[in-house]
Amino acid sequence: MPFHIPPDHLGLYVHIPFCARKCRYCDFPSQPLDNNRHLIRDYLQALKIEAEMRRRELNRPVHSIYIGGGTPTLLTPEEIAYLWAEVLDPFPRIAEAEVSIEANPGTLTAAHAAVLAALPITRVSLGAQSFHADELAMLGRIHTPAQIAEAVACLRAAGIRQLNLDLMYGLPGQTVARWAETLQQALALAPEHLACYALICEEETPLTREIAAGIFTVPGEEEEMEMAAVTAACLAERGLVAYEVSNAALPDAACRHNLGYWLGRDYLGLGSAAVSALGGVRWRNAEHTATYLQRMTAGLAVVQYVERLSAADRLLERVMLGLRLREGFDLAAAEHDCACRLAALAGDAMAQLCVQGLLAYRDGWLRLTSAGFPVANHVTAVFMLACMEARGQAHEAR
């Protein structure tokens, strides 16, 4: 599955921080809307102001747009149309730009599907997570298994051609057999793209606290690896190519916006907590929506912090992200862009991983082998440790 992501690829992300209810595993910067729908109107106005400001700073078109959250489909169809017309559409973009939006099966309606189909939306990502009602309840999701199929049917009827389903495995109490059932039910809906993520127990979330208290027990490492193996087999059987550690797609259906992240391309973020990375400079907007609204409305800067990554940090990040891709990435090009050599940072670790059969390096291209792909987290951890040790030695030498 060759990826045609040009070096000048520019992604545009807009964050919708509102949701109907906070999921019990979520540590994303989002908040329940409750009865404060006026916040959406105020937020859209703030986004319009920020977008106008950022457009003046750009000198090239956008290649991909991603509307995420939170729950973008908590906005009414009219509010989504406003978001597109007043915030996103004015940005110059290439003719074949990919435009994605996240949707929750519990909030998506036929009216939502109709407006998405009327706009130049090219793909919709549904947060399905599980096809078992008890698992959805434990996760704090607001939808039922039946609503997933209903949402897919609704989107297809409206004419949406590219669909992704998000699924989670390694859940408390989940068995390999139950995960296989979720996979099969998801695949029966014929999505062009499937994202299968292992549960990450984020600190200070209700679910993590309950796991720590012994209320829930998560599957062990071996069982989780068996789930990953079942995933690979099921996806291959349906013709979906696992092009990234957690993502699989039919040919030509990979998410180009996310590929931009994994390949170290530039991106611009709008909204509270949104992160941007342009020309080696990274910044993040104020995390709390109230702060973002107050400062944007008052004409004050909403950027919370700015950093210029060192050459070593930029290259290490390119390695960490690029190795998530099945085909790997062009290390030689990354080294040229970052003006830094991986051999100088973690040469011994790289050689060791190649000898162990976990990495392959050829003609300037670095990738995980079939043996390394399932243990991608281990490989990246080895690189990070090697870089930390190299920095420590350099500091002692000074």
C-alpha cells in the first residue's frame, strides 16, 4: 500500500471539545455540554476568529482536514454547516483534499448524514468501540450496538463512501472470543477503514481508578497479544491491509490526515487544546474551553506554550511515529530534514534491533519487520532509552 503524502502536506485539525457525556476511560480535553448549548455558538465564533488569523499566516494550501473531538456530531446539522462555511471552507485547499469528521453513533441522525453528504466530507469516523452492550456501558459510551449499524446504514444511504470504525480491545473482562465477535460484527458492516486500539489506562480516569482498586481486571499481556493476532487474521481475510500499528484499510482508503502526522508533515490546529506544528515550531492552544473563549473573544493570544524542537528531538519523534507504519519511513530524508543522524543518537540500539530481526534498514528506509510489528512499543522504547542515555553522556562530558 504505497503512500503518496507529499513533503509539503499540510493538515488542518479543528477540535470540538463538547460531548454528551465523558467516557470513563477518556482523558482527552473534552467536556459534557449539559444544558449549555450557547457554548457551541460562542465556540464557533471563536473558531472563526482564530481561523481568519491563521489563514493570513499560511502560504500554501491545505491537503487534509480533520474535525475531531469530543463529539462533532453533538453540533446540530446547521452548526456543522456553519463550521464548514465560516471556519474551514475559506482555507485554500487542494482539489483532492481529504476531509474527515468524527461521529458518535448515539448522536448521529439522518439530518447529520444529509448535511455531511452535502458538504465535501470524504470520510466519517464512527466511534463504535464495541458491539457488546455491557462493554459499552462499562466504557461509559452513550450508544448501543444496534445504533452502530443504524449509523452506518444512515451514512451509506446519504452517500458517504468512506467509513472508519474505531474499536477497542484489551477491555476489562474481555475475552479473545468476545473481541473476535466485535471484530466480525464490525467487518460485516463493510467499512473501508478500521482502527483497533488497545485500551490505555490513562491516569485520573474513573475506569483506571476502578482497575487499580480491583473492581475490574484487564486481560494479561499474552491474551492481549492473542487479540492482536486475531485482529490481523480477520483483517487480512477481509482484504484490509494493516498499514499502521492500529489501523487497517482497503487499498487507497488509508487516512491521509493521520499519515501526515506519522510521517512528520506540518499541521495546523484550531480550537481549545489544539496543537500545531509548522516548520519545526510547535504550539498548543489553551486547554480549557472557557479560557480559550475568554481570550479569543477579548482579542488576546490563546497559545499556551510554544517550543522549537531540537534536531535530535525532531528526528526521534520522526522515528517513533514513522515506525508505526507497516512500510516504515524514509530515514535518510528525515535525517536530512532534521539535520541530524540517528546513528549518532542511537546507532548501537538500531544495530541491535536489526540483528534481533525486529528492524530492517535498506536503501535509507527504516521499518519494523513482521516480527517487530507486534512489539512496536518495545522497539520504540529501546530507541527512547538509547537517546536518553546518549544525552546523559553528552551532559556529563560537558
